[in-house]
Amino acid sequence: MTWWPLPAPLVLASTSKYRQAQLARLGVEFTAFAPPYDEPPVAGLEPRQLIEHHARQKAAAVRAVYPQADVWILAADQGVVLDGAPLLGKPHTAENAVAQLLQLAGRSHELRTHVVLDTPHRQWQETAVAQVRVRPLTRAEAEAYVARDQPLDCAGSYKIECAGPWLFEAITTEDPTAIEGLPLIAVARLLRLAATAR
């Protein structure tokens, strides 16, 4: 039995196992669908703008698959914003993950997650921001952590839900679930807004 029934079918624009597990915690029924969108670089957009752009484009790509359907589409994008650096996304390789961690070591950065809830009648958006301070790291420590958690598909190259806390000095955020990939407080708020607006 669904704990929180929604008035329309919900499609998660992601096949990420992390985001699926998180969304399931809210007790809503949903279908996971990989958006046909490759997150290409976009000239002229700042890192914060690029995260929002990718989330909106993911929602639009899935909406194109369901143009006439009364479904809700939930999309999100996450990235690391570090002053003076291009947007840091998923490292994909162990070498890149170690390089990301060493770039973040001893510094503070923003982990930003932008969420889009697209319904046939309206679109809601919200951004969750976490201020993350990574402690100084040696290369050996970064390599050992990457070998342990394999954060190759995680923006910033860390997993807070695994051994990631060893890396940090402090994290400040209004929505700690966002660090795992999907800000559940924001998602729940958007779902409530959409349900009451019908």
C-alpha cells in the first residue's frame, strides 16, 4: 500500500539506483525512466545555471515521451560548484575521482541539487544547497577512499551515506538528504504543492 498516494502517475527521470532508493523512502509509487539527454556543455552558462538547465532539460526530454499523458515528471541534476573552477560532475573513473577529491581538499564548496517537478499544467522548481568543507587530504587518503567507496557516479567523488564522513570537516544544509542525490524535503514539498494545485 502506498503511504502517500498521488493524484497522477509519477515518473522519475533517472535510473540512478541512489535516487530510486531515496524516492522510495517517501512512500510514493513511481516509474524510473532514463531521460534521453546527455548533459552536454552549454556555452555562456555559469556552473549554477548549468545544473538548473540540465534538470529542466531532463524533465523536458521525458515529457516528450509522454506528451499527452497526465503524468508528473520528477527530474534532478547535481553538481559541485567550486570558486574559480568549472562545474564538477560525476568523475566516471578512479583517476578522475582522486583528482576531484584533491581539488576539493582543504576547501569549501557548494553541492547544488536542482529539482524540477513537471506536470501537464505547471512546473515547479527548487534548488537545495549544501556547503561542504573537505579536510586536507593526502593522495594516499584520496586513493584509499576511492578504492573503498567507488564514488565514480557521484558528483564530488564522495558518498555521504558510506565512508564519506571521513573526508569532511563540516556540512551545512537545510536538506541533508540532498547530499545523497535527491533533496527529499524539497521533493515532498513540490509534490504537496502539485497535489493541492489540481
